[in-house]
Amino acid sequence: MNKWIGRLTSWLILIMVLVGVWNVVGRYVGRFMGQNLTSNGLIEIQWYLFDLVFLLAAAYVLKQDGHVRVDIFYKGWGTKGKALGNLLGTIFFLIPFSAMVIYYSWGTIINSWKILEQSPDPGGLPRYPIKSMIIVSFALLILQGIAEVIKNWAILQEDPHDF
């Protein structure tokens, strides 16, 4: 699932760039024409697309083993040492941190939905859907973390002489 979401997210980068280009070009062409060709909504959609890319790509990057590690230790470890480090880091840091973010974000996001929170800027977008993506992204991180625990546990069960 995270692989599919990651690939979809990569297309959002293209859309984000195109919206950004339009926002810049539209601003200058609009001034020349004496007409506004961009809006707060278009500027905010660019921000929202960036948010989606950042939030949704996190689990995909974890799946692809692309997250930053403390390489001063990690680079010298063998396959099993890396698997043990990944396993412990996932169990003691990634999953608890992700669960805490969901727990502490929940009330704010529920309140945002209750009032159907809108941008304070004229012509701005609703805020409650994008805020919901915080929970979605950290839930995806937890799911990928569980997959990583299973994968690293399997590596640790292989030949014991590979540390």
C-alpha cells in the first residue's frame, strides 16, 4: 500500500510545481494585463500539495530504506546488526512517536472538522481535510513500521554468524 501511495505522491510533486509556476507566471502576467490571474486558493493548494508530499511520502521513504540514520554507527554494522538497529529503533522510537502524534493531534483535528475550519485568507481553502492527513500519514508510518519489524525480525532469524 505504501509503495502505491508513494508512487501516487510522486505525481503530486509535478502538480505542485505546475501550480507554483502558474502562481508566479500568473502574478506577473496578471499585473501586465491589469487582472488578477492567481488567488489565495491557488497559493494554498500549492502548500497543501507540499504537505501531502511530505506527509504521505514518509512511509514510502521508510519502505525504501531512505530515512536518515546515525551513520557513524550504522555504516559499519553487518546485515544483522543493521536489522537489530532498525528493529529496536522502530519498536522504541518510530511506532511510539507516531502513536503520540496521532494521540495529541486527534483533538485538534476533530475540532477542525466540527467547525469546518477554513483558511482566514479571502478565497482560501478548508483546513480540516489537510489537517486530517496528519493522522493518515502517521497511521501509514505505523503500518510500515510493523512491516519493518516483521522484515527485520526475519533477518535476525537467519544465519546467526552474520552479525
